[in-house]
Amino acid sequence: MRRSWQVSLLLLPLCLFPLATFSLVEMSGFHCMMRHSMRLNRRIHGIPKEGPPPFDLRVFDGNGRETAFYAPGETYTIRLVGFVHYRGLLLQARLCDGNGFLIGSLKGGRFIEDSNWENYGIRHQQCDPNVQLNDSVTHADDSRKFLTQMRWTTSEDIGNVQFMLTICEENEVCWERWRPRTGLLQPHSRKNSPQPIIEEVFTDEKAAVKLAGIKTL
């Protein structure tokens, strides 16, 4: 009996170890240190994956139709679907110029929290205790997620908007600063004459810079 008890104690760490490996270090949301860069801590997450991630992001208007345009005062649903699970995410609405290039780390609009956020395991990333901007959403827990939905709105025309994500399947399986083509919105005022977006901005910004003839230091 005593020998059996000793064997059980020896096996206990082996049983617990797999559980420990299936959780994110940032269990309740990504740190504010990555709020502007959206780049992960390399010591924790290693080098991010390259190429298209196994996720799909779409934007829908108030009638449930997919859209590539927005109007001030209207509310839009951002839907993220995973073909594999994900545990952590950081989603922001980044401002872009007429060609689709990000304008620094500027963000626009706000995400509207509702009762479904608890079910989706998400929360606002609040980094300033004195100001609630509500312009960033991160995970509230590290459960396995396959679907996340949230609402977004803006009170004014803020130009082109790109919904950009950093997302982790596991600690060392992550994608940084993912820019889905379906996550780019232009103002409704430009619907009849949309701006010419350089498609390479979604996959290879260095190549896009060359195409645009932009000089860099």
C-alpha cells in the first residue's frame, strides 16, 4: 500500500505538467507594454509565425451584411473565427492613409462592451487609469476560443481603418500585427470613389513601400 502511494506521488508531477503547458503566460490579457507596437515578448513567445494565419476576420453592418465601408454613428460587428483554437488576442482599429499604410500607432473609434464579452472571454485593454479609450480588446482568460464577436463604432469620419490583430494559439504559436484584407474599412463617403489600396500592405509592407515609391531613411 505504501509503495503504491509513493508511486502515485512520483506520477503526480507528470500528470500536472501537461496542464501547465496548455496555458498562456498572460492568462488574463496581453500586457500594456505591447499596446502600441502590438509585438509580443520574444522571451516568452519566441519568433512569431509568418504567412497567413488560420483565422478569418469579417466586418458586418447593422443589417448583418459584410461591409468594407463605415458611416459615423453606426455600429459594426467584428467577427473573428478560428480554424484552430486561439487563447490570446489583441485587436485594435488602426488608422491608415489613402494607400493603406498604417499611420504610426494611431487608433480610432471604440469597442462597445456587452454581456457577451464574458462568454467570449474578452475585455478592454485599459492602460491608463485616468482615461478609458476603449480602443483595444484583449483576452480576459486563456480558454480555447474559436469565435469572438465585438461591436465597434466611431462618432466621426476618421479616414481608413484597419482592424489589426496579434493572436496566440499557444505561448510559442503566435501571429503578430496580422492585417486581414477584410478588416480594412473606408469611410462611406468614399463608397463611389474608393481609394486605391496597395494590396501588398496586407502581406509585405516593405514591398508595398517600394511600389508606392516612398523614401525611407
